[in-house]
Amino acid sequence: MAVMLGYETLRGVLRMEEAIDLLERAFAHESAGATVVSPKFVTDFGNGSMRILFATDERAGYAAIKAYHSVRGAGARYVVSLYSLEDGELLAWLDGQLITDLRTGACSGVIARKVPFPGAVSVGVVGSGNQARMQLESLASVYQLGSVAVFSPTAAHRELFAREMSQSLNIDVSPVDSIEAAVRGRQVVASASNARTSEPILHGAWLTGCRLLCAVGNTRKQYREIDVDCFRNAQLVAVDSLHALEEAGELRLAVEAEALPEARRATLGQIVTGSAAVPGDGLIIFKSVGSALQDLALASRYYEKLGARVDLPQGEGVGVLRRPPWAKSGEQR
């Protein structure tokens, strides 16, 4: 019988380093042709939208569906359904919020492992919600972090982010009053804004000296997170899925502007397996839109660790979105 694993049950079970390892394995399976990954199926309705993703991993032995919806003013809620590929049995329903946040952060960790630094790294963060927190946690699991600057348009949010992340990661995080101030002169930048605009919020002119830019905030065709100059200046642009080239507005615009030739594109699967090399210098961009394969990689490990337990808390219903107090209803992934 399928088990139901809620947010509180999942919290703290997987560490960031393990999540990065799981995604590296899944991307290697994808590069070997052992996976099927769907694009996002999007349906808009009166005051919200529903998105559905599907993936299989033959080597892992699982299939997964993630369905997630948003209602205007109420935020997003996520459910992951995990199946056995052997007989099609439904194994588990899992609350998908933590899975989504963790795998999005871990994807940036996958590329960060391929872009090493010899010493402490300066980081700029755009955004102060759950995605931004996971981005910084992921970078901290890969790098020795030096100074960190964070911008959010709400002063109270960026100040809270700075206090809490300074304490949890034992680093110096400083709130600043503009995106430019957060990213200029930083070696690594993580953009996890929930801005909804057709005009980019982060400009390549601000990234002199930046080695790695992880842009994870926008996953929609009509919006732009980073400008075309970012892509024009990059030595390599990594995507977590080839679907990203159709799903993310900034990638579509960069391709149309001939700022993103095929020779400078690669998937994380190609990078993990070594079929695409990461240049030794210059700007590397990682643009994330998310995929059900990433959800599958984490959901299956949660199931393997928790599915046989008989002491799970009662009432841990799937889809119950128990947001931490700092969480925002950011971009659906």
C-alpha cells in the first residue's frame, strides 16, 4: 500500500551533499539514455495555474509525477507521486515543497562542484525566500564561503535572511539595498528572485569577475531574470534540461539574439559525465527550470529511507504545504 510522506516527515532526512550526489547519479543516467523526462504541462485557470511533470529512470527503477498548482494570493502546493517501474505500483505520495527546494539548490551544487576555487569565495544572492536559502546552503556545501551579500526588495526580508543564514552557516551575510550592490565584484552569484517582469533584473555589465552565475528564479516564457549580455559574455551555459531552452524566457531571447550558440551550451548530464568540458576561466552560467527527474531522484531516496517505517506521524497528508516562516510563494518549479 502506498505511503504518504508529509513535509515534517521529510525535513532533515536528506543533507545537501547527499542531494547533490543523488542528482549527479540521475544526470549520469539521463546522459546514458536511461531516462525519460517530459516538458512541463501547464494549464491556467481563473485565479491560478496547474503544472504537471513526469520522468522515469530505468536504472533507478522508478517513475515519478509531480503536480503543483498555485492559487492567486495563496502560493504554490506540490505533490510528488512515486511509482515502481517493475510493476507500475504506486509506492508513495510525498509533499513536494521540500523536494522542490532541495533539488533546485542541489542542481546548483552539481555545477558548482565543476567550477572550483582555491580559497574562500565571495557570493552575491538575489532573493531571500526558500529558494535563495537553498542556493546559499548548496554553495556552502561545495565552497569555503567568504563574504556574502543579499538583496531583496523588502528590507525586512533581506535583513532576516542575513541574520538567519549567518547563524546557520556560520558565515558573514550582509544585506544590501540593490541587486547591483549584491552581485558586483562577486565570484559566484545566485539569482533566486520571484520578480515577474519581461525586463531582466540582473545585467551582465555587473558581473565583471564573476565565475559562476546560477539563475534559478524564472521558469516561464514571458519573463526574464538575466539579460542577453550575461549569455553573450559566458564561456559556457549549462541547463538542467534541454526543455529549458523552450521554457525560460531569457534563454529563448538569448537564442533568438544569437547570443547562445550550440557550441557554448551543455546539459548537467553532459557535464557530470565529462562529455562536455567546463572552461578553466571565464563566466559559467547555470540556468535552471527544474524537471521531474530531479524530483524522482530525491523522492525515491526519501521512500527508501522512510517508506518501511511504521512510526510516521499521523496526519502527514501529502500536499499540505507547511511553509517555514521565511518561505515565499516564489516561482513554481
